[in-house]
Amino acid sequence: MTGIDAYEACVNPAWLEVLRQCGLDAQSLAADGCWLCLDDGRRLLDFVAGYGAAAIGHNPPELLTRLAQDLRDLAPNLHPLGWSEAAGALAEPLLGLAGLPGGKALFASSGAEAVEGALKLARMAGGRARAIGFDGGFHGLTLAATQLAGSGFWRQGLPADADCLRLPWGDLAALEGALAANDVAAVLLEPVQGTAGARAWSGDALHRLAALCRQHGAWLIYDEVQSGLGRCGAWFAYQALGGPPPDMLLLAKGLSGGVLPVSALLYRDAIYQAVFARPGCAKIHGSTFGGNRLALRCGLHMLEALRGLDAPARAAGQSDYLRRAWPDGPFVLEGVGLMLALRATPRAKSRFGEQAAGALWLQLLAEGVLTAPAAHDPDALRLLPPLTVGRAELDYFLNACQRAVTALEEEATT
Ligand SMILES: Cc1ncc(COP(=O)(O)O)c(C=O)c1O
């Protein structure tokens, strides 16, 4: 067996069926910048971009060239009994940009691995077990991350973990109540929730939340796996929102360029001292591939590329352009920087049906634009274009949206 038959037989036939129903079962033959080329001849403007991981576009030539050079370097890719120059070189600027100077960085391979690491360090550093997440949140699909996800969908068939508590999004009174017994190790949140359709905390709420965490001895963790590294119009989303720095900050997608898996957990020195600085504990947490040389080199190249692009300013500028051009109509454009969502208004739902966002998704696909339905909000489509997206592509997107809404209007009147 080869090709799609092998995938269907040996990987995930249920997923293939979903793709068939949406007309997305064609093979992606090539990807370049903001575009995907499918083997049925279609070109799609990719406003999903690996959920934001392809931060400077698919297959960015400069990054690929540099990684090819790194591959030829004969230094070991893995050297668990050594130390890595690239790790320090990447950690220092990341900690500075994240507002955690003097802190420490721990490198891993995926977003969920960074989330698990953060929860583990928070528990070890405080000797407390409980962790809090919020409705609408998404932190990956490993066990603890799933327990803190803001939708029960991800926990189907799993036993509940009594130490993981989920609170209504934005409910600071509920948080105060949950923290009152001083037994919570960590509060985990995305400053801008991706899967809920680019839903942002206010800076003021983040300040109040951070004060509550301090008062009750809980570590505050920002999951910026998707929102970090310029996407939200500042290096980190919490800065764009005017919030305070956390105790730990997680990043992944943008650091990888969508090419090599790499994630980072940035955290305060006090946590390092409580966990790693104890006698014999210098390697009490880590993983085989966490901090491998190629992944770190990829992170270094991406940071340089994002700085060269002035990613925060560029994301803010392109976001302003889209917002100014977005017409009043049945769908609104919301979000922060280039972490955006199209949301169906009540008018859209009364005109195009309860599944108005889904109908728009299909129409946009027919117009050659790929967006992502928001798993935690049936009324929203997520937009995560590469930060390199140009005005011509934004215009293409705007025109496609206009045609898609016109098509929905025509369908509704027939
Ligand atoms: C905010 C957030 N946190 C964590 C994760 C998990 O990252 P990964 O899929 O690399 O494990 C994701 C993935 O989409 C995410 O969006």
C-alpha cells in the first residue's frame, strides 16, 4: 500500500473521512510563504499556518539554508552529559524579551511538554498539588494539559483529576475563592485564548489575577505557545494587553518556524532554586530531545528572523490594515495583532443559520482561503496568518471574504 491507502489503513481513517467531507483530502504538494499547493491543482492562502507555527511562512528559504548548514556541523546533536552553547545564547534574549531577566529557560520539543514541565516545576517548587485553568483554554493534549483544557471534549473517556480545577473564563471572584485555602500550586492561562477564537483577557484583569496569585502563593503561568513572539503586536501577548509578567511563560510554535519542534519554558530564578539547585537535582527534569542542537539553532535563527522583521510592529500594522478594511456586516473581526477570529453576529446566525461560521468556513475554502474553525467557539473562525503576510495577501483575503459573504446571502435568499 502507498499514499492515501496506507494512511487510511494504518494511521487515521476517521480523520481522513472528515477531510473528505470538507474537500480537504488532496495531498499538499508544496508550501511556500502563505500558500499551500494541493495535488488537485488548488492553491490555498493559508491563514492557519500550522496554527501560527509557520510564523515567517512555510519553508522560509533563509531558515532552511541555515539549518542545512547546521546539519553539516559535526558537533553532536544530542549530548546529555554536556552543555550547550546554543541554549544560553537563546535563553538570554528570550528571558529579556519575556520580562523575566535573571530567570532560567528550560527547552523542550512541544507546547504540551512545556506545559507539563511548568505544572511539574510549580508543584515541586511549592509542594502543592492543585492547578487551575479556565474555560475556553487549550494547552495541548497530554494528560495534565487535557485536565486543564477549557472544554470537556478533550477529556472524554479520561478519569477526572481532582487536583485540576477549571474556572469560568474571566471570573476573578471564582479565582479568589479557589485560591483562598492557599493550596494551589499554579494558575495557567493564555492571555489570548486561541481555541476560543482569539479571546483576550484585559490588562487590568491580568494585574488583579497576578496580585491574587501572589497573595495566595500560587505561581502564575502564561501559556504563550501560540500568542508569543510578536504575533499579538508585542513580543508577548501579555505585554500587548498591558498585563504584568508571569512567574513562568511558555512558548513553542513561532520558535520552531514550523520546521523543527522546539519549545521553551521561561521561569523565575526562585523556582529554579527550589527545584534544580537542590543537591543532586540539577537534572531532575528534562527530556532526550529537549534542547537538541538543531532545535536550538532553529530557535536562534527564528528569533533573529523575527527581530529582523520587527515582528511585533509588523503584526500590529497588518492587523490595523485588516481592521480598517473590514466592513460592517454579519461577521466581525476580533482578536489581538495577527491572532484573529471572524465571529458570527446574531444577525449572521438568524440569516445563515446556527452554523453560520461553519458555512463561512466552507465558502472561504471554495474561495481559496484556509481558516480554522475554533474548537471552543462554534461561532468563530481562527485566523493565524504568517507574520510575513503582505498587503496583497491581506487584500486577497478581504476580497475572498466579501465574495464568500455574498454567496451566503445569495443562498439565504433562494
Ligand atoms: C496555547 C497552546 N498551548 C499549548 C499547545 C500545545 O502545543 P503542542 O501541540 O506543540 O503540544 C497549543 C497547541 O495548539 C496551544 O495552542
